[in-house]
Amino acid sequence: MMNTDCPISYREAARRCSDALRTAGVPEAELDAERLLWHVCDMTPAMWLMRREEPIPEAEWEAYLALVMRRLERVPLQQLTGEQEFMGLPFRVTPDVLIPRQDTEHLVEEALACCEGRRVLDMCTGSGCIAISIARLGKPAAVTGADISEAALAVARDNAERLGADVAWLKSDMFAEVTGEYDVIVSNPPYIPPEQLAGLEPEVRDHEPRLALYGGEDGLAFYRVLTTEGAKHLRPAQDGREGGILIVEIGFDQGVSVPALFREAGFSEVRVKKDYAGLDRVVIGHL
């Protein structure tokens, strides 16, 4: 059991909590212990180096302990600090949205390469990290983010306001409320099949919204909608003009099944992009 008596220094506080997290099997225990301490004490890494031998005030220690106890329950670090960096931008996160992942940056990079002067729709927007990153870092004509969850859209709107991103938000069950044509549709949809849900880390399985995870019995339910209904909202190729582009994130084992759905729906030039670990991560197709 962790000694909860007030330690003499910030360094000792972090050491005790790191040991407790490591013993409980929490991944990246030392890093999480430090980040939670910095969050509670409003420290930067530079301040930590200068102040770590200073005595920690009892009020800060108690607040720190409270967060560490929740981390021991496997509440995600990002939900405890309320923030996650994505594409170099700080996004607010809550239990209502999927925590932005570095893997999803591959999808944004593909969208940034083709979004200039174009209308972009981000389906299943969640925290808004994809739509906002495209609006902030690219030069699109317009960006819309759509989601079925009003709670998620509230987080997305707040992120857009804080980050100064011009994005229109739409509450819609997939394409039910979507009108008009887009040049680019991007999406990181739910894609976890039921047999994989139980094997997820408790941070994901127990604390992130199931609505953003479960992809139907085979994990492909949302891709079927994206490729068929999404195609109806993409600009068609005509008179020598290039058609619209669909870009989606996929699970590591969907690099064959999802491209097949693209081709069945009439997309061409379908390709798969791998992530930093060499796993299939993004599928791109053109009408």
C-alpha cells in the first residue's frame, strides 16, 4: 500500500505514486505520475527540473493523491488532466469522446494533402480533433464535423472555439442529416468487433464511450455506410474533373476488408497507408 503521509519533496511524491502505479500494472507509470503531478501543481517540465526538490504543500499532495487513486482505477490519464495533444494542438477531452491518438494523425496528413480549396466533411467527429486540425493546418474552403452525440459535439465546439478553428457542426446519425456535396470526406469511425472489446485495455474498454468503439458484429458496419451513403455526398467525377475522395482510419486487421468495400462501392485508386508501427491504418479512395 502506498504511504500517503505527506512526503518532503515533489520528487518523493512522484516516486511514491510512480511505484504504486507500477505495482498495479498501470502502463508508463513513471511518466503518468509526473504528468499528473505537473497538472495538479501547474508545472512545466522546466519548472519540474528546477523545483522537484522543494517540499510539496499538503493541499497539492492531497489533490495529487486523489488523481493517482483514480489512475489506479485505470481512468485514462487524458481524462484526468482533461487534455490530449494532437497534430501539435491541445484538445480538451472528456469521457464523452474518444481520446485522440497519434495513429489518427496519418489520416489528417492525407486529408491535408488534398483539402486546399475544398469542402471537407468529418464524419463521427467526436472531440473534433480531425476537423479542427484540417481547418487550422490546411486551407480548405469549408469544414463540417458531424456526430450523433450531442455531448461529443459540445466538446468539439469548445475545442474549435479555444483553438480558433472555423468549423460547422452537425448532429446527425451518420448521413441522415447531411445535405449537399463534399470534395473530401474523412472519418475515424467505430471499428472494434465484439470479440475484441473484452481484450481492450481497461482505460479504453471501461472509460471511453462504447458508441465510439463498437463497429458492429464484424467491425465493418460503419465502413459500409461510409462507402455507400458517403459516395452519394461526394462530388462525382465528370467532364475530366476529379471526383471526391474518401479517407478513413481502419483497425490493424482491416487492410483487406475495408478496401474491398471501397471498390464494391465504385471507388478507384484505392490504397492503404501504414502507421509508424507498420500496420495498416488509413484507406484512401477516389470516385
